[in-house]
Amino acid sequence: MGQVRVAGFGVSLDGFGAGIEQSLNNPLGKRGPELFQWFFPTKTFCSMHGEEGGTGGVDDEMAQRSMSNFGAFILGRNMFGPVRGPWLDDSWKGWWGNNPPYHADTFVLTHHEREPLVMEGGTTFHFVTAGIEEALRLAKQAAGEKDIRVGGGVSTVRQFLRAGLIDSVHFALAPVVLGQGEALFTGLDLPALGFSVTEQRASEKATHFFLERK
């Protein structure tokens, strides 16, 4: 059975994993995209969006690792889109167009039921109302021997970490100070949860830290 991983998760120097005021026009919050300037220019990111070119080097290697060997994904509702409350219709299908970059079963945490959404490229969004442990159970069934990626946002990653359900974490620490936003580490004692740093790699745009749980 594969691992449950957080991978390529951008964090500011002051510990924020997203900016303030997330919205349709600012899905990562104001200044949130600054956390991923290591990722957006890479060959891996370009390829995910059907484009040629992109940069290589450490960040591209880290981007490849952050997307490799996953058989299922778990997302929070806010990560899927800006719609709040009950689903009024099926018009919102995610930020990514008709062919999302997941290409696997993707489980979206929500309080409101919705039928599965089949997209191009092998992605099917499943909407889970029974909490993180049920989402993980379903994701394990879908992933088989491959890993499961808990993709965010901040609240979802915090819930899984607090529950002791994450095996490994890759944080991409960006040389950015946001000042405000969604705090990732507040109230989290990662050593007490069994995590320690096992690897680090640096580029001009990020320092990549890998933590494993004993």
C-alpha cells in the first residue's frame, strides 16, 4: 500500500500557506501565487497544462516528485472552487477546465452532497460528506498500491496532520513574507506528531523540506 503524502505545498517564511481573501479572481488568496513561483515556470507545470518549454533544475525535479506515483487525491472544498454552501447546480467544475491535472479519482471534502463529476483525462471528482477518514478510506481503495496526495488547502492539510493520517510532507518554503493569510503551523507540533526533516534541497526560488513520520 502506498503512502499518504502532502507534496509541493508552498509556504511563506512566516508560515502562511495561502493569502487572504480567496475568491474567483484570487484562488490562492491575495499574493498567494507568490508561494508557487518555484513551480509555475517548470517543465512539469507547463506539461501539466499541455504546453511546451519550461525550466529545469532543482525546482523542476521537485515538481516532478510532487506529482509522481499518485493513484488518488484529496482536496478541501475551497481547493475545488469558490462556491460556498449547498451546490445550487453543477455548473462549477473546478479551476482547471475540462481536463484537470489529476488524472485520477479525486475526493473533495464538503458538507453538501453532489453526484460524482467525470472530467476529461481520467479525473473524476467525488464529493465526500462523511469527513476526512471516509475520504481517506475511499482514496485508498481507488489508489491501490500507489500513493494518495492530500492536496490542500491549508485547513485540509492541518486536519490530516492533526489526525496523524499523513506519512510524509514536502514543504516548498518560498522567500516571501505575506504578513497575513492562512497560517499552516499554528497549534501544530510536528515533532510530537512524529515528523522530522529527512531531506532538504534549495533553489533560488524555494527551499524544499521533506519530513517523514516515524
